[in-house]
Amino acid sequence: MKKNIIIEGKINSGKTKEKVFPLVNEIIKNEESFLVLDSKLEYIENYKELLEKEGYNTYVIDLRKPQNSTIGYNPLLLPYELVKSGNTSKAIDYLKKIGEEFFYPTSNNDPFWDNTSIDLFVSLALLLFKEEKKENINLKNIFKKLYEIENNKKETIKEKLNNLDVLDPIYLLGSTTFFAPAETRGSIISVFKCKLNSVVIKDDLNELLSISNNVIKDFKKKAIFIVGKDEGGKENIIARIIINQILGILYEKEINFNVILDNFDSINYENYLRDVFSSSIARGISIVIVTRNIKGFNQKTIECFEKKI
């Protein structure tokens, strides 16, 4: 397709069927791979049979009804594998992006609480990577790791951290919480638990987020459908995390790929994608945004799109 497009229209104005479906038909005709944010299941229902006929590998990640998924996606496995390959710096970047989704903003006034919650998340994730096997790496076990730390009578977290080099990322990122005054530490951990608990408390969603990411191993003739909610919710936080990771991999490999973000308003994702928009075409990625109102978009975002309908 080789162009970025914004499609604007009111609810039930026909923007998906009249404007986007012809683009999808063109993508399939050219045997190009694509990802769709498909909150209303319109694309899956209309293209499932055609994709099977055309020999596509088709994957559904249904965050709304996880039991309908055909594949899982564990957002921690990519940073875990980066750590194990020696690229801890890039792993931390991915972990911080996950943390930003869960914990930002926790406060409208003081960024300390937001940043410290994110640092705590990254520190616990790295500690989990260090102490657990691959099959135990998931969001729920980050929550459990914090519980173990709080209730370990043999070794306190301060003792654990003091056994590390002071430049170890686990120490650097975790010490701001665990060495803080008791009241401050308690507040950070309380916010952390509240935010992360909203996801890990859902067994079916957590199971989906504990399965390995075969979907990102090969991007040849592949169709990925991510099903979120129509109007916000924790499911769409996960959708943003998955989309962000897939785009990150595509950017590094410079693979020709198409991304269709329908019902874009529901995921509130513009700020995270602005840099992606500006250089996507040069890296072989074409992006289609379908939105109800373009007026709220930043002008720099709009300038990244060749065509606006």
C-alpha cells in the first residue's frame, strides 16, 4: 500500500466497509502481511474465509473474550529474551513502555509517583527474569514476586538489593521504592498493586498473556487480529502494548507490513505512535487510522499522513 491514511467518519457512517475494506482487499491481493485492531470483529468475520483460501497464517488475539483467541501473547517474553541475549538496555526500554501503560499517569501533579511505579515494575521484572525459568515469566508472577519480597523472613529486599552491584538495573530501579521511607514505600506499592491487579485478577486474560509469542517470529503472509474493547478499558492497554512491541520488531527488521487501527479513538494511542508515523513508510510500514474525529489530533501527526479521507 505504501502510504499512511487517516479515515474520519461518524459512527455507522460506512468508513470501514466503504473505505478500509477496499484497502484490505488490495493488501491481500498483493500478498502483504497486516495487523488489524478489530474491536467490532468486522474484519475477522469478513475476511477469515478469504485469508484461509489465500494461504495466510491468521492469528486472533481476543483481549475481550480470551477464550476466542487462536494464539496468546506474552508481553514479557520479548524483554526476557533480550536480557538473556545480553541486551539488557533494550529490554529495559520495552519494560518501561509496558510500565508506562500500566502506571502512567498515577498522579496529575507529581511525576515522582508515576516514575517510581514504573521503575518498580521494571526492577521486579528483571528480578523475575533472573530468578525464574522462562515458563514462569508473566505479569501475574511479577505480582507474586512482590508478594514474596514483602513476606520473605529469611532475606529482606534490602538485603537482596545490597548483594547486588549498585549499578545493577535491579538495584538502581528498585532502590527508589524499597529504600524509601515506610510511608512513601507503602504508597508506591499500593498504587503498583492496584494498577497491576486490574489485569492479573482476570484468569482468562492472564492465561492469554502467559503464552509464548509465535506471532512475532515470522511476518511472511500473516494476518494478525487484535480484539479490544470499543470504549477503553484495561484490555486496550494490553492492545497498545502488543501493537507497540510488534511495531518495534517491524522497525528493526524493516519488513513490509500494514497496520490498520480501526476505532482508533478507543485506544488513545496517538502520543505513543507519533514517532512511528513520521518514519513508517521509509521502514516499509503503512498505517491506516480510522477515527471518529480528526480534530483532536496533533498537527504533527496529521502531517505524517499522505492521504486523509
